[in-house]
Amino acid sequence: METIIIGVITGILTTVIIFLASKLITLWLIPRYQEWRYQGADVAGTWIADFGDQNDTSVRTKYSLNLVQRAHKLSGALHFEFENSQKNFTSDFHVEGEYWEGYFTITFKSIDRKLFSRATMVMKLIDGGGAMSGHFSFRDVVNDSVSTVPLVLTRS
């Protein structure tokens, strides 16, 4: 009986040790190794766009994207401002994504869950790393649809 109990306890401890070791490797060791070996472009920093509508001068849209990079993985924050004659609002988003072979794939999730919004961005690095160009797709709560706008962000 004592041997069975020791065997069960040993099995549980071994399982816990293997689980913790796998988490240590996947969550700490592999990301650190990827950062150390990463030889791609450094895209971390602040990227901005500030423009108005060509047909309506009262419309103004501002984007400020702050990226933190760990090898190919991206995280950070997006601050979005929209102004026109009928409404003004700002939204802040959590950012997660990837940068791979010159292209960004980024998803955005609103920080304020009362004003729930999601968005995605697919961009290409241009101008020798000084800008990114592509499209910003988002949940348009006014029209209850998905809207897509062309976008160019420049490094600040």
C-alpha cells in the first residue's frame, strides 16, 4: 500500500515538474532565443497618420500606433481619434500581431469594453522602413458592418 502511495505522489510531482519545465521553455527560453537570433527589421516605436477627408474639410482622423517588438511578435497600443461636424470620439486599443518578411498583420481590441470594437490591419513596410502602407478594417458600429480604409503610417 505504501509503495502505491509513493508511486502516485512521485507521478504527480513528475507531472508538475514536466509541466513547469515546458512552460519555462515555451514562455521564456524560446522567446529570448528568438530575440537574440532575430535579424529582421526593427519596427518598434511610434507610427502616426493624421489626415482629413478630401471632400469634407470638417472630417479629421488621427492614428497613433505604438509598437513593442520581440523578434517577429508585436504588441502595444493604438490611439484613434475621429472628428467631424456631427461627432468626435477617441478609442484606445490593445495591439497584438506579427511582422514577417516586410508585412504587418495586426489585430486591435478596444480597451474600453463598454465601447466594444475590433479591428485589423495588414500593412507593408515601405520607404526603407520609414512608413507602412496597407488597409485598416474595423467594425463600423454606426452602419453595423465591416469597413476598410486605405492607410499610410509614418514613423515619428
